[in-house]
Amino acid sequence: MNDGISIPLEPIRLVFELERADNPRLYDELIRFKKGTKRVNRLRTLAQEGLLAQHWPIGFAGHMAEAKSETAPRDRGDASITNQVFDEPITE
């Protein structure tokens, strides 16, 4: 994206038409708001979340869940290991 060519930072103005048949979920989400600022802000939020989702794929979150599930279950009723901490030190 940054190839050394300076791109002028100017506002982007978008005017688009969305029919429910094109994208029902997006349409239903945006139609909840009256025309104007609230609808535009919701669209901005959805676009930002979409960009974040592209750069942090759902599969990554799945790997984190798998790593947590691989930990060994602990037997909460056996305190012998904890009690050994307070035993006399081992001398050789």
C-alpha cells in the first residue's frame, strides 16, 4: 500500500443504493436507523469491524480455544502435591 507515492488525504464521499435482496442482513441492520448520521455511523462501525475481522481471522481465535482445552484437568481433591511444598527441604 505504501509504495513511496504520497496520496493526498482527502475525504471520501460515498453514495450507494442497497436493496434487501442484495444483502438482507446488512439491509436489516441499517434500516433500523433513520436516514442520516446514525445510519452512517453504524455503517462505519460495521466497516471497521469487517476490516478488523479480515486482519484477525476467526481461525486464530479457534487456535486459542484449542490450546486452552489441551491443558490437563486438575484433581481438586488431592492436596498432597501442595502439602509437599511445606515439607522439610530435600538435602543431599
